[in-house]
Amino acid sequence: MDDDWETMADHDDDAVQQRDPARDVVARVLARAGTALQSGGAEGHELDGEQLDREERSALRRVAGLSTELEDMSEVEYRKLRLERVVLIGLWSGPQAELAEVSMRELAALAETAGSIVLDAVLQRRATPDPATFLGSGKAAELAELVAEVGADTVVADSELSPSQRRALEDVVKVKVIDRTALILDIFAQHAKSREGKAQVELAQLEYLLPRLRGWGESMSRQAGGRVAGGAGIGSRGPGETKIELDRRRIRTRMARLRRQIAAMAPSRETKRASRHRAQIPAVAIAGYTNAGKSSLLNRLTGAGVLVENALFATLDPTVRRAETPDGRIYTLADTVGFVRSLPHELVEAFRSTLEEVADADLILHVVDAAHPDPEGQVKAVRDVLADIPGTDDIPEIVVLNKADLADAGTVAALRTRYPGAVAVSARTGEGVEELRERIAELLPRPSVRVDVLVPYSRGDLVSRAHATGEVLTEEHTGDGTRLTALVDPVLAADLTAAASA
């Protein structure tokens, strides 16, 4: 009889699991199994250098135990975030739970990158978010019980919440509620190092904050009114500003100042870019999803030693390094900020100057994490952002399937079929890197002007430029100078011809 009861209980459990597959999704998200972030490790290769920045960044992680009890704040709220003990919430609207699981995994990784501990998650199946509390009222009450039970400080929503949704959900759960956008902005604020990067992040934060200013009662409405209460009345009426209007005006003034500062920083970057253009040095930009391994690939190709960390948005400030093709031509390689699904519009606008490195490139290396559960979704997210950057449509692209040593061989083969010309590499082991170098050499613009000149020995710099940026066909040293036959760019061709005829 006991066996019958156990069998019936097992059947009941199976039926519950079938009715509520979200439970399985949450369990896998909390286990953090099957993701490159979980299995890839943080170790790099010898080209990564000492990685001193990683120790400094780890020291800035949040301190366990700091609380985010709900409080009345009218200043920049995300600066007071202490994402320590969090519960994730999300919606599942499609026929399958895979996309919701991938998105929730990414949210968990974002929360961990910000320095928090993910305690639990709630996933609700519904077609559209509840206009009041994002989750339905019953699920919101269930969330409040869960938050109290696990002792969470913060609830993080896998979507962008409206101000009213956030306030209503906070009233239910009694702890701080933030959305995906605020979480990404918080990570950016932690990782920005350069003056321009910090200014861009602050601009994005203010863009996010402006429509979300909130307040309570009298403190946000200090205009003189038509009532005698409080000493206001005849003689005190007229135009004025409420507290919230004053805050908005100050934020807009600060945003204008930041835009001017970012614009003032642009000439130095443009000067460096112009000098590369004058020298006709081809430019390659590394773009891709966050944590796809872009910085590791830069280190592998150039030995740059830039920061490599197994975290999302480890790189914010662009890094440009010199590289060389197998046939000896020089080009520049630029590492750029990573992209993510539903990248906040404020960040795209604020980092537009940084993304110009991609728009000015002669070739884009689109790095994809082949070990990710949804690599095709990564490709789509990156291409959606690139489509918003003018001038990127006609730039040749190489899809680089990174982390091939961690990915399933069948998945890599399917991706190579899906994206013809893709190259499978492992920046960690060096697998496929030589093939990638050859592909870069094939697609970089080649010099087209043929010259046959006698260059005086006093202009050895021109001969050096021909070797660096052109293709030297023959070179002969004579008593009068260097006899050079080469394919070069038009600017160098004119300089060589002028030097030969001088």
C-alpha cells in the first residue's frame, strides 16, 4: 500500500512539473549550469599579462551585508544600490521556455558581475506584463513571501519597468526593486575608468533617471498655490517651479555639460584616427556580445595584455593596438564595448562616440561565444545594435566563433554552416588563430597603385612605409638609392614619386 502511495505521489510530482515547467527553468538558472560564464573559468593565457586591474576591480566589489531597505530618495538612486542578496523575476510568454531561460541566465550573470548573490528566482507565464506590478497580483504576493523568507535585499526584473510598476512592486515586496537597465548601468558605473568612459556612463544614468524622478507629498510641490494654508495666498501666486521641475532642470543642465565634455574629448581620438588614415593603415574593429572573449582575442592577436575577466562588460574603454598580417602588412585592432540583448538605448546614445571605432573600421571581427546556449541570439543582438551605427552596413565582417574548445563540435559545425566564412577559434588555447590571421589578410584592403622608383637613401622612412603598409615586389640597393617596385596607396605613391624626382 505504501508503494502505491509513493507511486501516486511520484505521478503527482510529474504532473506538477509538466504544469509548471518554469520551476525547472528556475532550478537550472540557480544552478548556473551549462553556461560558458560558469564553465569557462577566469584563467587566461600567457598573453594576458599580469592583469593587475582584475585585483583592483575585485577589491571594489560590494561588501556582503549591506542592505537596500526601501527609503525615500530623490537623488540618483542607482548610486545607492547595494546588490547583495537578490531575487530575480521574469516573464515567459512564448510556447517554449528556452528563450526565457537564456535571458534569466544572463540576468543572473549580470547580477553576479555587479557583485551580488542570487538567492532565488520567480518566473511567471503570461502574455504581457501586468500594468500595475509587472507580475500578476497573486505572483507579486508570492514574491513578497519569498523575499521575506530568503532575506533578500533587492528584486531585479528581467525587463525595463515603468516608474509606476517599480513603485507598486516595491510597495508589495517592501524592498528595493530595480530593472535590467538599472543593473547594466550600475555595472558600467563600476567598470568605467577613463574620463570619457565615466562621462558617458553618467550621461546614460541621467538619461535613465530623468523620466523616473519621483517624490511624495509636499516635498515635491513647493509652488505657491491659491489656498491660504501655510501662509500662501494673495500676493504669493504666480509662476514658479515645483521641486521635481527644479530637479529635472538641473539634470538637463548637467546632461548638456556632459555632452559638451564628451564632444571636447572627441578631437584627440579623431586626431589619432586621422593620423592612421593619413598613413593608410587599415583598421580592424572587434565587436560582439559581452563576455564573448573579445579582449582575450585582442591579447592573442597582439599580445596587448588588456584586462580579461570572466564577467559581463569587463571592457568599457576602447583599446587600439598594432597588429601585423602573416605577409607583413600593419593594421590596427580595436577592442570595443560588448553588446547585450535589449541594450539600454541610453547607453547606445552615450557610447556612440566609442562605437565610432567600429564605423571607421575596414573590417569587423564579430566575436561570438560558440559555447553560449543561444549563439544565434547573440549574433542578432549585436547586428541590431550595429544597424543603429551609421556607416557599418558596407564594412566586411568575419564571424569569429570563439571558445571552440568549450563548445559542442556539432554546434560549431552548425554555426559555420549558418554563417559562411566563419572561423572557429579559441583565444585561450590559440586554436584556429592562424586561420583567422589569414582571413584578416585576405579581407583587408590592399594597396592598388604600382610604383617603380629609385628612392634616395635619405628617405629610408618611405621605404619602411612601403614595407609596413604596401606590398614590396622587388627591392634592390644601388649606389644612388633603393630601387623599389611595390604596390602602395595613393598617398605613399605620391610621396615616393616626389622623393625619386627630387
